[in-house]
Amino acid sequence: MLITQLKDREIIESLICGKAFVINCHGCKEVFFDEKGANELQKELMEAGKLTGILTTDYICNPENMKLRLERYAKQIEEADTVLVFSCGVGVQTVSEYLADKRVCAACDTFALPGYQGVTPLEYDCDQCGECYLNLTGGICPITACSKSLVNGQCGGAKDGKCEVNHDMECGWERIQRRLAQVGRLDVLKKCPVQVRNYATYKDINKE
Amino acid sequence: MRISELFERGEFVITAEVGPPKGTNIDKVIEEAKEYLSGIHAVNVTDNQSSVMRMSSLPVCIALKQAGLNPILQMTCRDRNRMAIEGDLLGAACFGIDNVLALTGDHPTLGDHPTAKPVFDLDSVSLLHCMCQLESGKDLGGNDLVGDFPKFAKGAVVSPCSDSVDAQLAKMERKIMAGCEFFQTQAVYDTDKFLSFMEKAKQFGKPIQLGIVIPKNAGMCRYMNKNVAGISIPDSIIDELAADKEKAKSGETGVAIAARIIRECKDAVQGLHIMAMGWESKVPGLLEQAGLK
């Protein structure tokens, strides 16, 4: 089971650069998602003229399925400067890979809960860390794509672009660097404050 | 003494490093440091270098300090979480250890405890940030420190001959943003590559120490080329070492090569960092040949 919790409203609004296209994933039944909260927010954003369209679908983590769904919205996506994805981290990564030259942002943080984890393909991984970094890293997860889960940039261990731990694995931070350059967002890394991870769980955060 | 003050005075800062023993006797490392490294500005003490377990850096730093040398505490994020790191930093400050080199650290799978838990709660950038926090009287939990606050010369490393130089420069910028005051580089052999890196890095305005590992023989160079990140040793250097095995073994060739690299690069940098790797006794001769003594 997992929880995709909406990021704070101010954060979501700050993610929208120009106009945004929204993708909601209502795929796995194992995911707890605040549909009501998301709908209200999106309605307001739409009324304020900040959105080019909204697609609510399922299993965007399946690349083939996602492509078919997105193709029908090509025009609205093209009109948008930002694609805002309301899903778990896997969904966001699948969309960022497909729309690699677009600014794709995560509107949710994904927390783990015990139990069945839903149906997700293996090439994109979400650690359900509860503090989604995908907005700082061009939609490539530094927690799962970096052997040390580093959140402030590349270590000195990459050789020929490969990770020091696994020579068959591309250095996650090289991929991030390339992706950010591709979408013209290298300044994100320069501007974002020093990241110190928060290891508190959903339970820790929500105990009152 | 904080080496950041030496850089501020415009001194060409020379440091070298020693490795703690895999055991409880530190006489040898302290004696060697006293004999060969007392003429330089400071001595780094490595922290489970290459993920090989040894005595901690901090006690060796304290012993060096007591022996009249100026230690630089190397601190990696591989083995301790933020609380242990903060505790060690306060302990270091308490004993007058005020130079710290912040490193992320190699992954445990590379060393002699491959089944150990990799910590990486912090990384080099957040460790630098952590030191700034402590200097301002707060810990990373946001709690107040009691009594005097520490003050460190905060350093970090950069890999100038890395094949991902853009990612390295980006990380360097983040380190500076987090409070880094000086840099030591990974070993340099390819001076053209290094000097073109320095052209890009000088915009940051932070002192950079040229990293030198004295090449011991052709086999070591080939091994490093194949296995060590950020190292590219040109064939000409390998051929030079292979040409006369006796001269390589005695260190004559390696010291001559290292001295040449230093002479070619010293005008572009603000200091020198020598990783002697057991050849500490060759440091004074190297400095002489490089025209730094």
C-alpha cells in the first residue's frame, strides 16, 4: 500500500511555470490519493486560467498505456509549459522520460505503507520516501538512481559515466545533469537550498 | 590553526595525508608525520579510506595535534549518521582540531566490509552545511548548542579530470553554497585537462589545492586508470615508469614525474595536496624538486 499525498498548495503553485497540463493517475487500488483535494485544487487552477487541460487516467506507470493516453492530448500538452503529475513517483518518472524535453513536475509525495505495492514496472523505481525530489532532478529519482541516494549532486565515484558500485549502471547524477541541461533547468541545482533528507515516516509526521 | 586563514593571507598552502593504522598502535604514523611532514602547513588524516576499516581519523588528528602538527580531519558520510557526525565535530573542536575535509565517502562494497550498511544520511554538501549550522550555535535538529561554538576551516574535494566535469562543477558550486572554503583535488596526471578545468573553476574564487599521488610503477598507473574514478594517466607517464624498473622502484622516476606536474600547474592553483600513500618519506624531496622548498 502507499499514500500519494498532495504537496502543499504553495509548492504546487510554485511548480507551475507558464501554463500547466495536469495528469491524474487513478491506477492502483493500493494507492491512497486525496482525489477530492486534488479535484478542488485543479478546478481552481483551471478557473484561474493556469491549466491547458486535465487528463485523469490509470496506470501511467505503464509506458505503452501512458503514450496511448497522452497522444490524444498532444495539443494541450504542447500548449503547456509545465506538466504536473498527480501520481506516485513511478508515474512521474515515466511521464518525464516520455516528455523528456518538457518540464514535468511531481505534485505529490509518495509514502510507503505495509502491504501490496500495486502494479509498477521495474525500470522506474520509487522508494516511497515521502519527500519527492523529482522536481529538483528533472524527473529522475536520485534516491533510486544513485547507489548512495545522494540528494545534492554527483559523488566523485563515477567512471566513464558508470556508478562505482555497479559498473553496469549509469551514474544517476549524470543522467540528472543531462536531463536538466536538456530541459534548460540546470539553474534548479544552483538555486535549490542544501537538501537534508527527512527520514520521518508518514506515521511520524501525522501523529498528533 | 585553520588553513582558511593561510589561504586568506595568500600563502601557497601545502598539505599531505596520512592513513590511520589497522590496529591500535599509532606511534609509527605520528613519528613519520613528525619526521617528513612537519615542514608543511597541515596533514590530512583519512577516514576509512577506500571503505577499508581502520582506526578513526579523530584520535589520530588529536595525536598529531599533540605532536605539534596541524591536522585536517577527513570526515566521510558513509559510516555515521548526522548525530554521530555532529558529535564527532564537537569532539574535534574540543581538542582544537579546526580543519575538516567533508567527503561523501566511497560505497562500502568497494572496501573490506562489503556487507556493512551504507549510511549516507548526509553527503559532502549537507555535511558542510552541518558545520555552518554548528558554527552558528545550532545543531541540525535546530537545537541550541551550549557554551562555545566551534569554528572550522571547511574543505571539500573535487575531481577535475573526471569524465563528467560538468556534474563535478555543479557539485562544486553546491559545496561553495553550503559553506566550503577550500578544495583539494583528486590526483592529477593530465595537466592539460587539469588546467582547462581550472579555467572553469576559477570563476568561483575559492582556493584549490592541486592533488598529487606519486606514481609508484606502471602497474599501479594501469590499475588506477582502470579502476579509480577521475584518474587519467597519460601513456607517456606509464612508459616513463616502465622504462627503468629500478629507478621506478626507488621512487626516483615517480618523484620526478610528480614534481614536473606540480611545476606545470602551480601557477594556476593556491596550494598543493600530496597523497603519498606510504611514500611520506619522499615528500620533502618532492617539494624540493618542485621548487617549493
